[in-house]
Amino acid sequence: MRSNPVRTHEVTNQAPPLTDHDVADDPVLLEGIRSEGAEWYEEDLHRIGRLAGSEEARRWGYEANQHEPVLRTHDRYGSRLDEVDFHPSYHALMDVAMREGLGGTPWAEDKPGAHVARAAGLMVWGFADQSHLCPVSMTYAVVPALRHAPEQAALYEPLLTSRVYDPGLRAPGGKRGLLAGMGMTEKQGGSDVRANSTVATPQSDGTWRLRGHKWFTSAPMNDLFLVLAQAEPGAGADGAGGNGGLSCFLVPRVLPDGSRNTFRIQRLKDKLGNRGNASSEPEFDDTVAWLVGPVGRGVRTIIEMVTMTRLDCILSSASGMRTALTLAGHHVRHRAAFGAKLIDQPLMRNVIADLAVESEAATTLALRVAGAVDRAQRGDGREQGFLRLATAVAKYWVCKRQPAMVAEALECLGGNGFVEDSDLPRLYRDAPLNGIWEGSGNVSALDVLRALTREPDSLEAFADEIALAAGADSRLDAAWRALRAELATPEDAELRARWLVERLALVLQGSLLVRHAPAAVADAFCASRLAGAHGLAFGTLPTGVDRAGIIARVPGARD
């Protein structure tokens, strides 16, 4: 008996790999940096975009998450190590991020648009991998908070704003670049950080000693951490007097003399996604720390770091949404079914156009918030007020939309999207992260209510932003009038908080698209998101919108 093989495995009707393309070749991103004052960054953004779209960067992202961080608590002799080992691909990703100034660099650059440029670079580089952006983000975010301790800021800020990735635990002053982290949450408190039980005791040399346990501290191999702890009563800003209370402290992994600070890593978190990044539970026991800001004002001090990490949650979610859209657009452009390319079939066109509208709204809003950071840190009081409210609003809404959008994009690929080779499963596992980090949905919504009641100038600045689009679209005007009426009714505000924040986000996105996006995008957004001509699922844009004009802006779907 003989086998008579025939060709049974000829591969046809599959989308080619999406590699060696420029992620920054994206009209939405490019128009965004121009409108926010960072047009000078285009050449650099394209350079990062070509690397992010390369097969090499794709491999780095895959390997960094496939070969997860490994904790080594002790050496072979039983001495404490408390070190985490990463795959070389993780270090390659980090090296590019820091070299391109995606860490703290903008704080050292006296150039208009520096924070917008960094935001766009982060979004483009996020195409390669999302997990390593956590330590990058915290390094960016720590600078304004650390400035509440001028001596420590003078010592460490030049290294936190460096473009050099210098991994490994060594004395901070001997390194060429530093990374920062943050430790707030504890198992008994979670988002209720005032329930923290870590205790800080003042010392005669001006330092403090911490004792306690943190439930979630990401990137434990970073060099410096801002940590919340309860200062003992009788300890004031100068180490004597005062009522104590929750305070902010700087904790280095390695002390200035090169000795290891006590930072016992009990375990690494076994997370749903973000698996290339190490998140840990450290214990402090006579751990040396320096006070940052006044005693008892720890939340107010560290909130400046939290605000900047919230910005990066928005940017990362917008980046993840843009990545998902690009992958879906590329697939449907090449895949055929029922006698035609998917991109040419009416129902799929409606889905892709709807995803594109959602992604463009998220990207435009994210870059607008980054622009507010840029102008606020230059002393623009109106932008400071806008930033206070817009950051919380955008954090809530953009991070909420990412999981639903990534799921729909994955469905565009069908079974091809459900396998790891497509990169979408990793993107899907990462999608809920930003909605949880730095304040879950309820925390963000309540933060918006606090801003509305305690800082009325933030609503005034927000209203001024909406007013820039007044009269351009009747649906936007009507939605804003209705929302203002709701905001003027304080009864049951907390119960209605999520709805109010959602409407604030949609009106703000609508105003930005009406001003900056092509008519096809702005019209589709106002018709579907503001006027109610939309279902509960993606792919339900009403008839009459210009789908061709919208799809023409989707990177993966363009010729």
C-alpha cells in the first residue's frame, strides 16, 4: 500500500503579517500633535513609529510577556536578594522608551509641546508592548511630586529626566538614569489609601523609618519609590511636634552609601494581563525614607504623581484602542468572504467605521489632556483648571471604552483573532488594566464630583473649552445644554455620577472632533454618541454617515 499525497495545505485568503510599517503614519495622531503644539516632533515620531511597527519590536513585545519576570528572594547562601529578573526583550523595550525621552525627560525640556510630544511617542511605542510602559509612566509622573522635597529633587531629578536606561540595583547617585515607582495601596484599604497602616518614625538624622506592607507596588526593580505611611503623632515637618497622619515618603531601593534598603518582596502578582511588568508585595522593616511634602499631607503630595499616571492610563488606553483598530483594519482589508473583501461589505464597514470614530475620539481627547499638562506646567491657570476636571473625566471614559473596543476588534478577525499569534489576546488581557490602575471607575467618578463641588473654576475652564465649538453642531449644543441642567441638580449626584461623567466625556470629545476632525468623523460622533442614533454595540452607526471618509483614516485599512 502506498500513500498518494496531494496538496491539501495551500494557504490562501489570509491577511499578510502587519510588519515593517510606520505606526506613526496615522492622520489622527499627526493632526493631534499639530493642534497641540508639537508639530516639531513629527520626524522623531516617525522614527519611533517605524521601530514600533518592525518585526523586531513585535518579537520583543511577545517575548517580554511570554517569559515573565522571575522573583529571586534569596541567593544560594540564604541571604536576602529581593531582585526580579527580566527577559532581554523587556530590557530592549525599556531601552528604547527611555532613549526616546518617554520617561521624565519633558520636565527638563523648556520647549512648548514637550509633554504632547512625549504623549504621542508613548502612544506609538505602545503598539509594540503595553506592559513595560508602567515603570516608564511612573518615572514621568514622580517629578512634580518629588519637587515638594527640594533637596531630594535637586539630587535625583536630573537622573529621573535622563534618556539613559541603566538597570540594576546600585547607589542612585552612581547611575546614569533612574526609574521611579509608587506604593500606596494596602490589603485592608485598596483605593481607600487613608486606611494605610504602614508606620513612619522620625529619626534624629532627619530621615524616617518605615514599617508595614504594601499590597500593590509595580516595578520593584525601580530605583526610587514614593510611599504613603502614617507619621507617628508628635512628628512634624521638621521631625518634632505636629499631629502626624498620612504622609508621603521617598524610599530608595539602594541607599546613598551603596547598602541595600530593606525592601522585602514577598511575591509577584499573578495578573490577568500586563504580564511583562512585575507587580509586587513589598514589606518595609526599619526601611529608610525621606519625607516629601508636609506631615499629614501625604495624599495631597502624592496626588501630583497620581494625576500624571492617570494621564498615562488615558494615553495607554487610547494607544491600545488604536492598535486594535489597526490590526482589525488590516485584516478586513485583506480577508475575503462571500465573494468580496470584508472591508467592502456594508455590515463590516459599519463596524470598522464605528471603531474608528471611538478610537479617534479617544486619541484626540488624550492628546488634548497632554496639551493641558504642557500649558498648565507653564503657568496657564485656565489650563490648570481644565486639567483638574478633564483628566478625571477622560480617565474614567477612555479606560472604560478600551475593553469593549478591543473585544470588537478581535471579533473582526474571528478565530484568527482568538489565537496568540494575532497579538489581540494579549491586548485584550491588558485592556482592563488602565480602568483599575490609579482609581477604578467609581473612584474616578467621585473624583469628578469633588472637582465640581470644591473647584468650580475647573468646570468654568471645561465650559470654556466646550464653548469653542458652540454653534458648530446643533446636536452638540443640545447635549451640552441638557448636561448643564443635570449638573445644576445636586440631588443624588453620587448615584448619578457615572452617567454624569460619561456625558461630560462625550460632550468634550464631541467638541474636540467638531473643531479638529474631518466632517465625516464629527458628524458620525454627534449623530451616534450625542443624538442617540446608536445601539449598545459597535457597528450600529446610523445611515447617512460618511463611512468611506471615516475608514480612510484607519491606518491598517488604508492602501
